[in-house]
Amino acid sequence: MTASACVRTIAVVILLINSLSTQQAHSKHTNVILVGATGDLAKKYLWQGFFDLYQVEHAKGNTFSFYGGARNVAEKGRPVLHEIVLENRKCSSEIENCVELRERFANIVTYHRLKSEEDYVELCKFIEENVKQSELEEEGRIFYLSVPPFAYPSISSFIHKHCSPKEPDTWLRVVIEKPFGHDLRSAEELVESMSAFFSEEEVYRVDHYLGKQAVEEIVPFRRGNWDLEAMWNSEHVERVEIVMKETIDVKGRLSFFDSYGTIRDVLQNHLTEILTLVAMETPQRGNLSDFQHKKLDLYSKIQPLTSEGSLIGQYEEYNSQWREELKKEDTDSSQTETFAAVVFTINSNRWRDVPFVVTAGKKLDERVGYVRVVFRKLLDDENCVKRACPHNQVIFYIGHGNLKVPAVLVSKGLPKPVVPMGWVEHNPPADLEIFDLPASAYFVYTPEVVRDAYSSLIESVYRGQSDSFVSSPHLLASWQIWTPLLKQLEGKEPRSYPGGKGDLTLRYMMVDDKLYFLSDLIVHKEDQFAFSASSTPGTLNLATLPPEFRGQRLVSGETDKVVTQMANDIKEIALQTLQHKDLFHIALSGGKTPLKLLNHLVVESERMGFPWKQTLIWFVDERCVPHNDERSNYYFVEKNLLRYLNIPLYNVNPMPVGGAYEECDVNGADRYHSKISDILDGAFDYVLLGVGSDGHTASLFPESPALREGQKYVVVTDATGDAEVKQRMTLTFSSINKSQHVGVLILGKGKHEIVNKLQDGDVDKEKFPITGVQPKEESMTWYIDHQALFGQGDMTN
């Protein structure tokens, strides 16, 4: 007897014995063939997933035969597979006889060499004979191809020719793993090669993130919470963040990774698939066709991705690892990215102007994955008397990080959600912080039983639930979006970063759907503002500038240097204040002038060591529009400062304007006055002001009755001229002049005329309201750039 015949006889005996012990009369029998059965993925996840399926279905009386295939001959492969199948297989908590069940499972797993077409012919004849001899009615066959994609066409051909079920009612499901191509053309070729042998319904493309419990819950959560779903749109949502960070590098995987990079390995598939679940129109429950259609419809509305809305990075050790592992020359280098961040915009009524930012990388500061839906509106809560409440948010916490387990978190300022089926309310430790807020600020739900993604997906394959997998149309739609960006990024050098905890290299900010590394915007410390004594022809001899403006300190120079000096001055004042007080209170103005200052505070925050957690932010004035209106000063400051810094959101105190029909809530001014009076006695530690071309400051306009207000710190007033929003809420001189420090920032050639008018030192607050700013001696500084002071950019002596 030949060796293969002997192996075949032994396997038949084992299966026949097993079929008797599992009651062969059962009608639901499934044959499972795992190709690549001794590989890393199979060891770590797939055999556990099949064992989990077996536990559930065995209890229902359903039966299986499992076949593990690999390239080794049976004598070598069989003991390896047997050890893998038995090793560390975990039972469900409900299972009492775990050891016995593991042994039964191992007995229905047989090894077969699968290297050539003849091997597939022999295996499939064996399956047919076993079904026939055991008198089991075969319900279906699962072929799980845990092999590289280049092997899919040949294996698919063998399955189609020799292994398709003979009975018309017996289903066939072929499971394949990513990568599904590296661009649109290769994906089309892969789809075409598979469709030559199988129908669309027979192919299950695995994206294992779709099996993560928090990701699986996204659509059911939206369906089950219609009050929250009604807010799932651009009117309420400010931004969506989809993040997958890892602390490990790619050493040992470079032969694969270097051909793909983080965008192809993570963003194009995992994070894009998650984005569709968050952003698609809610599909009907149980309607696969509706699900597929709405997902595809969303793809059609995603706007082209741009290099300006993308950032890439590569950890510093990557090239040395790449040269060593792939035997490259010392002069060779790779530009494959290990970090990427990309902004999506969606042209739909639901999501217009809402950025979706997807971020992933290797060797980063923490291991964590999450989807964070951040709402625009602040919580209107009577308990928030002295401080503004934080933004509401819904978080699908995929895993790791502080929580360690999958979770759904909903801010308590939002309606309490329905507890998802199979989930329970969870009380994290009291000292646990999640996005700078205590865990107690959220409703938190976790699964009753934490399951691995592959266990969930294998069960979905068995049940024919194809909505958990990537269809051909969706795969091609995704590559249509990503391929043009990948071409744009070809040849772009990634930002080098050391990686690990404390690495700040990859910090970035978003401005108008464009992404910038903060380090690109930093003015270095040695380049700070300093008066120059230069007399070089073509430059201004700054030593001739007067040290004062209107009797108060003057700082002047090029715009960036003036802004840098103002930022440093504010920091020093904050630190001095905190030596004798618990908190530093600053009132910020809106308008275009402070934009450069806010950007500088963002990019320089870490280096400066600004004490944001001890800083309470107030507002000098506000337009009478909702806070999520682009014309709102709060919106301006939040967009350009607050969202990027480690500022507790309850430290932010927006003016309660109301804003309905562009009319202010008069009672809101009284509440803000009372708040300032109770907490500060009217005196801020620092007030930042600008100056309009008509001489107005804050929303104190020429000849306004508000200029003569002597008691209230806050009033409602009207803007003059052609202001788009007439009604405003503003601080009065009663508060501004009582403050400890006042900084007036004036930038740009357009302000030269008003600066000229103010130089004579006269005080006429009715005509030029800025002249009414008269705090105590030596507490006011004017920050005026060259263009505003002299009316042109390049100055001569």
C-alpha cells in the first residue's frame, strides 16, 4: 500500500468513528477546507475561530468535517497541524467539558497535502466519498484560502473543476484574505479572475476589522437609536475621526509591507470600510440589497482625495531594517510610509462640510483603535453654571488603549442610548480618562462576551451573512478613490519620526480640509522677535522705532515675529499668574487678526509649555448666531485652537448668545456678566483685542450706547456699517479696563490708516472706541507689525 493510500485509509477510519459519535442522522453537515492550515494566521486566529463555530453548532446537533491543507507531505504536516489544532484552544465560558470537546474537534480535523492540482483532485474525491459513506446530507462547503493572493487564481481553478458540490442545494463559499490588489487595475484583475470560477455570492472577502465587535455595532447602534441618528449629520456633527495606532514596527514583515505601506495595508480597506458604516444612509434591517446599494451610493459621493489633505511618515529605523531584511545595499532606501493621515469629504446633504479624518501608523505612541463622532453643539446643561460643558461625542472603541476592551461610549449630554443586544452597561475605574474626560462623563457599554474578529467572521461565513464582507463593487469603488491619491504621493518623501511614547513629530492640524505637520509651521525659539540694530540698505533700522505707542509698550517687527512675541508674553503672564492663583483667565477675540496667533499657539504649544489645563478661556465678543455657525467667534476659536490642544472642554466659556434669527438672548448677556462678576470680579488676567479699520474693538463700535455702559461687564449691542450680523454680545470697558493685562494685535497693511490716526494719542472713544481701552499703568501692550505701522512690506531707512 502506498503512503498516500495509507494516510487516506487512516483518515477515513477516524472520520467514520467520529461520524458515529456525533450522530450521523443530523441533517446539517458542513465540510470546511482551510488552505494554508499551518500558517501564522491559521495558528493565531483561524483554528480558534473554527473551534468556536464548532462549539456553538455541535451543541445544536450540527456536524462538521475539517480539512487542513498545506504544502508539506502528510508525514510532516499531520503532526504539526495536530499540535496547532490542540494548542491553546479556548472554550466558551458555557462549555463544561472543554478538554473532551477539544479532543473531538481535533479528531475531525485531518491533514492533506495541497500543492498541486492532483492533490485537490484527491482531497475532493475523499470529501465526496466521506459524505456518501457517512450518509450525511451535506449543507455546504467552505474553502478558506489563507494564502498569498497570487495563489488565488490557480486554487480557484482547482476548486471549480474538482471540488464544487455535486448537489444543487449544497452551497459553496470561498473565503479570501486581503490584500485585494494594490491599485484599481490589479483589483479589477483579481475580481475578474475570481468571477471566472465563482459567482459574487460565493466569494467572501475578509476585512477582519468588520468582525471587530465595536465595528459590528455601528449600523445596529444607528438603527436602534433614532434620536441620535437624527443628529447624525452636518448640522450637528463637527468631525469624525477613525484611528488605528500601533506601537509595533514592521520588522519581519518587510517583504510584504514594503510593497504596500500603511495606506494600502490599513487605510484603503479597514478604515475606509469603517467610514462607510458611519457615513452611509441607514440600511433596512436584514435587507442585503439595500445595504449594498446604500454603501455603494456613499462611495459615489466621496470627493477626490488630495495630497494637500494627506500626510505620510516613516519611522527612523525603517530603512536600516529594510536593508537588513531584504539584503539591500547601504545606498538603497525606501519611501514606503508607515504612517498616514487623510481627510475625506462627502458631497451629500447629510455630510457636506464635515471632515472625516482617517489615521493609522506603526511604531506610534500607543496601541488603540476607535471611531470618534464629535458633535458641534455644546451641552446646554443647567449644571454647567461656571464653565462650558464639553462637546458631546459618540465613540466606537475598537480596542486596546485605556479601556482595553471593545466599547460604545456616548456622552451623557446626549440621549441615553438603548443598550445594544449582547452588550451590558459598564462602569470603568473612576480615575480613567477617555479623551481628556473622566469615564463617568459617558454612558459606557461593553460586550457580554468579548470575541475575536475572526471567530465572528467565520460564523458569518457559515450563516451566509455577506454584509460583513467586501463585495466586488465596493472593492473597486474603494480603489477608484484611493488609486489617484497613491499616484499623487509617488515620490513624496515621508516625514521621518523616531516613534514611541513622547514622540511629537507626527502632530498635525487641519485647516480647510488640508493637513499640516505642526513642526512645519513652528517658528524656532532662536528666531523669536528681537529688535534689530541693522542698518543694511533696504531694511528698516528698528533701533529708531519708538519704544511706545500711545504711551504704552510697543512691539513691532515682521508679522511672524510680532505674533511670536505676543504668544511668549501671554505664556509668561499665564505662568506668573499661576504662581499665586489656581487658574489663568484669558478673553479671546474673534475676527481674522488673531488667526496667526492662534495657529502659533497650536504649533508651539508643546515647546512653549503653555499651561492649557489651568487656563480658562472666555470671549471678548460674539455674533448672535449659533456656535456651530461659521460666523461665530466661538466656532473660529474652536476650529483654529481648541480642537488641537489639550484643553479640558469644560474650561471653555462661550458667550450664551442664543443666536436664533441672528438675535441675541438679552438674558444671556446678564448671565455672562454674572459669571464674570462671581468668578473674576470683572477682571480677566489677560484680554486679547483687535482693532477694526473704523477704530472699533471687541464689538464696541463708534457712537454705540455700549461705549457709555458703566456698570455691566457684558451687553448686547449692534454693529455699524455693512456687518453681515448686526447684533453682538460684547465685553464693555468696565471689564476690559479692570483686567490685569491687555494686548492689542494689529496686523496688515489694511490697518495702516487707523494706526496713523491713533498715533497722536488723543482719546475719543465715541469716534475711535479703541482709545477707550485704558487699563492700569504698564498693563497694556500694542503688537503692530511693519505693514500696519508703516503701510508697506519692505521698509527702507
